[in-house]
Amino acid sequence: MVSATTKIGGRLALLLLAAVLMAGQALAQRTVTLRLNTATLPDTTGTADGLIQVRGQITNQDWPFTLPDGNVISWDDQTTLKPMNVGGDYWEISFQIPDNEELQFKFFSSQAEATGIGGWEDGGNHVLAAGTGDTTLVLHFFEKGFDTTYAWRPWEQKPDTVAVWFRVYVSTEEGILNGYDPNAENIVVGVRGDPLNGAGPLDWGTTRVILQRESSDPNRPGYHLFSGVAYYPASLAGTTQEYKFFIEPNGWELNGKPNRSFVIPDKDTTLHWVYYGNTKPVQQLVSAEVIFTVDIDPLVNAGLFDKQRGDTIIVLGGFNGWTNCLSTNPDACALFESIDPTQYTSSITLRAAPNSEVEYKFYVDFEAEGWPDGWEEPLDYGGSNRRFVFTGEDPLDLGVQFFNDVREGNVIPEGTQIDVTFQVDMSPALNFQVKRAFDPEKDSVYVVFEDPLWRLTQAMPLGLSDLEPLLLSDEDGDLIYTGTLTVTGPTYNGIGFRYRYGNVLDGYENEGPVGDFYGPGRRRYQYILPSAAKNWPTEYTMPLVQFQESGPLPFECNPTADVASLPQDVQDLCYPAGTSPTAVEPIDGTRPERFALSRNYPNPFADRTTFEYTLPETQPVRVRVYDLLGRVVATLVDEVQPAGTYRVTFRAEGLSSGIYVYRLETPSGIFARKMMIVR
């Protein structure tokens, strides 16, 4: 007979044994990490949500099978193993499997299935042999059209070399305008970019990296996707590569916009696919006649156009190959004298997607020897390309434009001389991060004139030499640099320029955009303004502005322009002629009884903010912006002002994110508040 004590002891032993066995089973598992790249899929132009699954089984187990971590693995859509996108084409997942069990699996793309190319990877199953211990498999590329091993790559791996895979979807609005024909098979698409002092694989002048179509079937998304590899020396890791996609023979994407860029990694990588020109994909194209007309009368009055000499007018854009049109098919870009002898016009057939944006410029083909290329720098657009929306209306008449947007009110007549003073506050440049900081002890400050036709009107002798940069000076050491240039008519009153500082040993730094940039704000435009009686002054001082480290530069609106009709990005950078980028306006009302400085609104802000201040009596006023180290980064007001209320609209171009202090400084007291810039 067994005693009760013995029975209880036996049961406890069995429970302990079961606990030990269960604990052993709980520990007998391993974590598997899979990493996937989908750059090899021709269907990634849709949403990435729920795109990828891991389907498979634990060998010798029925499926679906519940894994130790609660996930389910199955060869159908019951699987719960769905990798997370970790950036671009890269996906990753970790899950647990039992120890000493073999895993068979393949990746499945639900989006590829939906497009009709099949969601399963090609080739056999991937196999992870039985074993113990956590494991991370090497990066895998989704196998589509290949019967290869798990470690397959879409490029050759080379020692001491980093492979970078480029990929672009070309059947977009800008792609079509730049020469891409969705129905043509022989299209050459490539990558151009900074040669990195000759050490890199790219070049701005030659297409060294040619991309290939990913599918020969026009009905599949891969037909419009082009991809290919560039090889970088491993020593270039950490270097920034600027680049753009290019359609031969002359189709630059992102015309007038900043270059694409990436930092060269220390191991092979892919860049996530992009739309060519960052514009919308197109499905249907239409043809329509577009009527271009330009009036050159003010150009004649400014001494820049002479048809007797043989000068001709041309329109150039992505639709006719830009400058390529001049050599391959001049009739496709020529304008002809109309009934009005000051106007030139032509009707040109465009084939594009309805409601797509088209960029273009007018061009003077000068016959005078030694004269520069006759590109216009449209004053209304701040020098950037003109734009219109291709509606598909046939014909589409764009109306009469003025070459360079020079209208009658812009022309300074022959014989008129005006001493024009430029002034710039260099204090923001003391703290630059992207560009070398300004050193007043070593650096000189200049005005660099960048409109070639305006320079042509001032060159001596005409057409044979450009104006030298105008040297500025700071006599009182307040970091406000000034200089005066005598402008002689005939010319026009909008001057395109940038400020520059530097020295021979350390080099020179221009303000504004870095690199190849052709959008609005590529340079400043300021205007010599006539009096209310339309008389031209003998002296004129340009509004004070702050030197801006990077980004588009604010510019004055052309006083003769209909600003409201211009694109929104142009309006955002354009401020009323004769004012500074920071607008200060008096507000009518009763005489204030005390000094006050209001809170700014909005706050925080990205680009601009507004605040008010009041003065109970006339006195000298300074309104300045300081960083938290007490350095002046902008001077908004520096003058004697009568009693009243004033509203300030402050533009923060060139300032980085952070907290700043704006102060109202008067002999009667100083008033300060904080504001925050968030980029």
C-alpha cells in the first residue's frame, strides 16, 4: 500500500519533470532574421502597404503551423509573416522557429500578383538547414525572372567597390516633354552627375551610366522602369553624389530644380525608384498646337535686338529638345515676324499629357560677333524658366509675352546715367555651416552680375567684356557693406545678381542655391525705380538685404508684372519692388500711448512670420533678430520713425531651425520676445 505522502511526493515530482520539459521546449527555439530588397520587382510603382509576405513551412510539420512566437507560417495567405519596410526598397522581419527544424520559404508579393506578373518568386524554395542559435540571412533580392541562389545580386560584386543601383520610372509628364516616347523601343535613359574630381562613375557632360528597361512587354509596369548600376571606389564612401536622370539626346529632368543626391554608402545598395522629374505618370497623350508670341520692342529700345543685323528669335523647351533643337531641327523652334513688326510668333505641335506643366524660354540668336548666348532671364519669374499648363486645347494661345519680361516701363532710355548703390548685411555669414564662414579680416565682398543680356548693355567695349564684380566696403565696421555702380542707358531696370565674399587663398562663396539650380530665386533681382512722375533718378539705393547662405533667394517683383498670374512658387519668393525681403508697414490708427512689441504669428514658423510694435513718439528705432549666443542674424529696421504702429513681415531665409530673439531697440528702452524656426 502506498502512503498519501508518497503519492503527493510522486505527483510533485511529475509536475516538476513536466515543468522542466516545458522549459526545455520553450528554450529550444531560434530567431531568424530575413532581409529583402525589392528593387528587382517591376511593379513597385504602386503602394507598398502589405506588399510582401514570407510563405513556407517547418519541414515535417503540417501547415499552417504556429511558431513559438505566435506567428503563423503557411504556403498560402494564412501566413502572418509580413516584413516591414525599413526604407526605400529594403524590408526586414524577425521570427522564431523551433530548434533543429528545417525551414523552407519563399517571398510573395501581393502587388506583383495584382499586376498579373505573378506574386511568387521564381526559382526553388529557400532552405534554412536545421540547427540552433539565432541567425540573420544575407540580404536577398526578390527573384523575378531569375532561377538563382539565395545570395543572388542584380549586379556583379567587386572587391574594394561599392555598387549603387539606380532606378527611374520615365513615362511621366516631364519625361514625355523631354523626349520619352512610351511607344518607342530605342530610348536611351541614363544617369549624369558630379564626377567627384574624376574619381566617380558619373559625369555632367556624358551619359556614362546607361539604364535598361526592366520589361520588354509594353503592358507591364517594368516597360517604363529603367535601372542599372554604377560602381564607386570604396574610398568615396561618405561622399555626397549629386545627379540627375537624363533622356538622350537632351532631356534633363528637374530642369530649374535642385539636383538629386545621396551619400555613397560603405556597402552595395539600391536607391529607391523615383518618377522622372518627380512628376505624375501619364497614361494618355494628346497633340495640340501651341501658339508662342513674343514682343521684342522694349528689347530693341534697350539696344539688344537688331533684325537688320540678322538677329532672330527662338523658343526652346523640353518639347523641342532645348538647345538641341538649334542643331537638329531649327524649324521646330523658330519664331517668325508677324503683322506687328515688334512681335514674333509660331504655332508648334506639342504631344503631352493633359494638364501637364511645360517649361520654356525665348532665345535671341545674335549675329553680332563676340556676343553671348541670348538666353532670356525672365524678370517676372526671377530668371527661371517660363511655365504654362498644357490643357490639350487645340490651339492653345499663350498670348503675347515680352522678351525677358522687359516692358516699356522697364527701359532706361539712352543717355541716362544712374548711380546705383548696393547694400548687404554680412552678419548672418559669420555663422555659416554649409559654406565657409565669412571672415571680415580676410574676405572681400562683391556684387556679381549674372544676367548676360543686362551685362551686355553695360559692357565696355560692347559685347567684348563683362562687367567686373563690384567691390563693396564697410567703412564703419557694422558689417553693412555698400558699393556704387553707374548704370548707363539704354538698358532695363531689373538687375540680376548675387552677393559674394572671399579671397584668393580661401576661395569665394556665392550666396543662395548650391550647385546647378535654375528655379525661381537662383539669383536676386532688384529694380531701379522711377519717380511717381515717371522720371529716372540720378542716384538710387537698393534696399538692404541679408546675405543668405543657401536656398532660393528672395527677389523683387517686376513692377510691370501681373504678379497674381505667376506660379505660386514665384509669388512666394517675390516681394514688392523697392522694399526689402522683410516688409515693414505703418498701420493707421490712434496715436499709441506706450511702447509695445507683440508676439509673432505664426510661431513656430518655417519661412515667414509677422509681428507689430508701437512707438508713442518719434525716435531712432532698431528692430533686430539675435541667435541664442547674442549674435545679430538680421537687421529689420534701422531708422528714425514717427509715432505709430508698425507691422513687420519677417522672412527667415538662410536661418537654420532653432530659437531666436527679436528685439525692439529705442533710446527709451529695449523690448524682446522669442520666436522659433522649424524647417
